Amino acid sequence: MNERFEIPGSLKRTSMILLGIGIVTLVLGIALLLGGDSYDKTRFWAVLLHNSVFFTLITTASVFIQAASSLAQGGWIVAYRRVPEAIGANVWLFGLIAAIVMFLIVFVFRIDGKNPIYEWVTPGNDAALMHKKPFLNPGMFVGLTLVTVGLWAFFGWKFRALSIAQESAPKNNAKIYWTFFRLSGVFLLIYALTQMSTTPWMWIMSVQPHWYSTMFSWYTWASAFVSGMSLILLWVVYLKNQGKLELVTKEHIHDLGKFMFAFTIFWTYVWFCQYMLIWYANIPEETVAFKLRQQGPYSIIFYANFIINFIMPFLILMARPSKRNYFTVTFIAMLIIFGHWLDFYQMIMPGPLGEHWHLGWFEMGIFAGFVGILIFSVSRTLASASLVAQNNILLKETIIHIS
Amino acid sequence: MAIKKFAVACYDDEAVLFPAVAKVRHSGYKLHDIYTPFAVHGLDNAMGHKESDLHIAGFIFGLCGTSTAVGFISWILTGDWPINFGGKPHFALPAWIPITFELTVLFAAVGMTMTFCYLNQIMPGVKKHVFHPRQSDDYFVMAVELNEHVNENDVVNFLKETGAKETSVQIAEDSWWYGRFDKTEPYQLLGQ
């Protein structure tokens, strides 16, 4: 079995070109935007925040899917489990970038003594912000961010290390399997307390500190998870095209497609629940967020978001043959990743930028740069170990898997 | 609805059943159906059934549910009996989404269940012939249809060669009927 992945020159070149575009865009951004007016400066930092947080969350979704399937004792994932492992092992990189960007925004970025992105850093005598101060303050922000990113990165690294340790363990030895099982429970608890509740409030929702929604973290999680699954699928299809991952059959692709389909609906469900409760209650301090997004300058993104992230994947992936077709699943996976990138865009931008938003060279360039980092780091990690989890005790289960 | 003659073979092992199914299909005898005590994965493929179109029926039922809900609510709340709920517009689509969703699911689920029952000929109170009482216990029971083109003894001997534990020839109703087993079933056991 051809189980070793050597990074093809074309992939390396692509990642280098994307990375180059990202660096050039960053340099141009520093020159053009940081020297511009206050909205240009805000745009510079907001775009960095948007992309680094988005990529941190979608890579962490890979750690989550490993933990969830391990706790459910699912065997089907074993055929391609080196892919989520490799993505999860690189959470530290994106987490580090996100933490640096956010700390710079919190501590360095000021315009006229005010912080235009995280308004709560400089609350003045705003009663509402003073009331939220026990949660929204720089000390808490730094502490929670470091703990969150540190734990995610640790588990991402640990899961891969355990899986590789299984290769040299005696055959059918379940010791590592049960260690992994227990650690998965711990990780899910941590994940529930960070990604699914506090972290998105702190990182994203607090760009509009007067607005709040208790469903916000669920909504962010659904977004991150469905794009994380799409990311895994893109890597699996890529490796399949390279002639690797022989154990992956149409049945596995079908199940990945089902995950994308199901969590597209879940995302819509949560998105709509948040929207409808706020619409129905009609409380001014809650509706202000949707006023800006739905009827204000962002309405085009608001509706595009709904069409790209719900209607298209829903209608296209509904039929069984389209979930088993490499072209349609790849197309939808790319669409979902772009759509949820747009979703994160409209979570973050309306607060600091208002009507002065752009979706131009800087946004796309930084996105390309992050994609370059992702391809570069994940392909290196993939190449560092066997692509088949040879000695995994669920290997047989994954070979005979029927979706 | 027809009374037909069947050769019946009982197997006690999946590993024997699958090659037997392949042999019967290869030989050209007409496979009527196979009755198993539990769902056997891959048996539908082995028998040559194509993918079911049940989900297309489900999609159509779902669309019926969606249009029923949206049509009915919008007729009530904008035409027949408009009510002012907290100053919301009469055509308040977000508020209707939950009901639309529920009716879509309800129509799709109920419609698919009934289609499934119809296609498989099962319904409360409706009877189907039981080829062997142990088909719900530990036997995989295969019924092969006999007609004027095949020799009864050839088929039975062929089935025995494929590893059947028990064989028999029966004249029975091939589809469903409403009534009682003891009074209305036109069943004859011809040979063991």
C-alpha cells in the first residue's frame, strides 16, 4: 500500500504563491492602510482579526471531529484520520497568529484614545460597558485567549502523537485507544466551555459590545464545524487524486458529504433561531445588529450568506448520487468554506466599519495568504508520517464501512 | 394478486445464503423474495435491487408540506382573518418558518412511511403468506417462483445443492390480502 505522502512540487508551489500573495498584501496593507484614515486602519486590523479567527476555528473543528468520533467509537473515520490529525496538529500556528493579532488590537491599536474594534477596552463612562467589565477586560481577554488556544493546540498535537504512537504499539493493544477515548471526553468538555460558549463571545461578539445573543457561540460553532468538515473533505479528495488513501472509498466520501449536508441544515437552524427570536422580541438593543446587516449596508452579504450557505448546499447535496460524486462534493466544500468565511466577515465587520466596508484586494489577499499557510503546514505534517493509521484497532471496521 | 407456485429454500447461515442468491440469479430462475429475521446488509445488492426511489417521493411530499403551510398561513393571516401581532407586518414570513418546517417534516415523514408500506405491501390487518415460521426466528427463507418453463424437481434439487437446510414446494398468494390466515388463505403445501 502506497501510504507515504511526498509533497508534490505543484502543491508546494501553490502554497508558496498563495503565501507570497498574502505577504505582499500584508506589506501593501501596512503601507497603504495603516497610513490612511481611521477607517483604513480599522479595516486593516479587522481583516486580520477576521481571517486569523476564522482559520483557527475551522482547524480546531478537526480536533473536535476526532474527539467526537473517538467517543462514539466510530470506525469509519480511521481510513482518513491522518487528515484531521494533520489539520488539528497545526491549530497552534493559527491560534498563535490569532492571539498575536488580537493582543495587538487590544493593547496597541488606538485612534484618538479609543479602540475602534474592541470598544470595551476603552469604555469611558459607558454604563453598559462598565457593567460588562468583569468579563470584557484586557486581563480576562489575554488569560482566556491563551488558555483556549493553548488547550486546543495541546489536544490537536496530543491526538496526533497518540495516533502515531499506536503504530509502534503491540498489535491489538487497546491501551492507547482508551487513553484517546478518555482524553476525547476531556477535550469535548473544554471545547464546550470555550468554542461553544465563551470564546466567540469574547473574540467576535465583543466587536459590538452593546449587542448580545446567547446563541452566538452555537452559531459560530456550526459555521466553523461545517467548514472544518469541508476542509477535511478537500484534503481527502486531493490525496485520493494523488493516488493515496486507498482505504477511502465512495462510502467514506458519502459520509463526509452527509456531514456537510446535515451541518449545513444545522447552521441554518441556529442562524434562523437567533434571527427569529430577535425579530420576534423586537428589543431595540438586540435588533440593532440585524438592522445593520439585513436592511443596512450589509444586506447584500446577508442574503448572499443565506443562499451560499444554505440553499445551494441543501439543494445540491440532497440527492444521494451527488454526495458520492467527487466533483459535486469538492465544489460544495469550496463553496461552503468561502460562504462561511463570508459569514464570519459579516459577524465582524459591521461593528467597527459600519457602512465603510470593502471586499477587495486586501480581504482576498489576506485570505489567500492564510490558505497558503494552511496548505504549507498541513502538507508538511501529512508528509511526516504514514497516511494510513496502520495499527489502529478499528482499521478493519473502516475498510468494510458501508455508509 | 395471483396464486402461484413456489419452491422454498431455508438457509441458516449468511455465508451460505449469499452464494446461493448469486447461483439462483445466475441460473435464471425467478427469485421471488428472501425473508430474513433481521436486516442483512448487502442482500438488496446481491438480489439485484436498484437504489430505491423512496427519497424522491419524500422530497415531493416535503414540497407539498411546505406549500400547504405557506399557502394556508398566508391565506389566513393576510386574506381571511388578518390580526395585528405587536405591530408586525401581516405577511410575517420569519414567524411562519417554524410551522412550515414542521409541516414539511410531517408530510415527508408520513408520506414516506405510507409509500414504504404500500411498496412493501405491509399495513395493519393486512396478511402476507408466511413461507416458513422460522423466517422471523433463525432461518433465511428464499422463495423461487415456479412456472411452466421450469421443472419443479430440478429447482428443488438445485436449491438443495446450494446448501439449503430445508426445502418445500408451496402454492400460495404472492402479494397481500385483507382477511384471516386460517379462513381466507389459499395455501397448499405440496411437498417437503
